[in-house]
Amino acid sequence: MNRELKIVVVEEDRDRAIAIVDALTDACPCDVVVIGDHSGLSRQIAAHGPDIVLIDVNNPTRDMMEELTLASGPLDRPVAMFVSGNSDGLAEAAIEAGMSAYVVDGLSPERIKPVMDTAIARFSMVRQMRNELAETRRALEERKVIDRAKGLLMKARGIDEQAAYALLRKTAMDQGRRVPDVAEALVTAAGLLG
């Protein structure tokens, strides 16, 4: 980590919060904000715009974990949750909810940096996979639209597939647009015309 991290720590106990802040400032260059009150947690976290959120909870219930998960924005940033004891099914629920790390046996100062680094790395990997999946879905949808447009051109003009694609490409170039955009316009127009 080359730059100063902005870290939000969600911890109700003042003494534990102080110990966590001390461990964090010893571990890395960071700006740490502690949130001790869970009311309006989402708004509080968003107001600080952290790079990572660390949540320390003694014995979370499913409802509490869902609320913390929604509030901490695990799709926006890495979130690590530290719990005191193992509760059946909560680890799986935390990972499904998007937590980057779920650590049983609480938050100890010597583990904070490696857990944080792991949470950040896992979040980055999952974000990259999400982006790749979204790009693949977009490309597939564009391919489908292009194929439909080629089919319309082939039928209307009595041309083969290669000529239909060449016509789409030429039209896109002439109009300064992308081939999928021209294909979408053609498919939409054909739908309107019946």
C-alpha cells in the first residue's frame, strides 16, 4: 500500500476501538474513522467514503449482519467482518453478501494488516471478475442484436450474411457510430414497422 488508506471501523466498544485504531496506525499509513453507533450506518459510511470498512461484532445475528452488510457497501469497497465466535452459517452468509473477509475469534492487532491486505486483494479480484462478466454479457447481447440485424438485412435485401455485416459496418462508419448501435437501431425500426 503506497498511499494512505481511508478506513472506517465499526466498533461500539470505545476501548476496543482505541486498540483497533492504534493497531491500524502502527500497521500502515491510514486515516481511521470510528463509527460506534449503528443508527444511520449507511449514511455515516458513505459520508466518509472509505477505501475499506472493518466491522468488529461480538455475536452477530443474521439480521444484524444483513444490516451491516447493506450499510457497509461490500460491492463498493472491501469489507472485513471480525466476530467473536463461530455461528452456524454466518460465514457463508457473509461471503454471499459480499464480505471480502470474515474472521472468527475477533480482531487482534497482529492479524489486522494481513486480514486487511487479503480483504483488499479479494475485493479487487471479485471486482475484476464482475467487470469481466458484465463485459462478456454486454458483448453477447451486442452479438445477438448484430445477428438479428444481419438476418433482417439478408431477408430484406436478399444478400448473404457477409454482405449484410459489410453493410452494417459501412453504415456505422458513415454515421460515425458503432456497429452494435446501428444494428440496434435497425432491429428497433423493424420492430416498429411490423
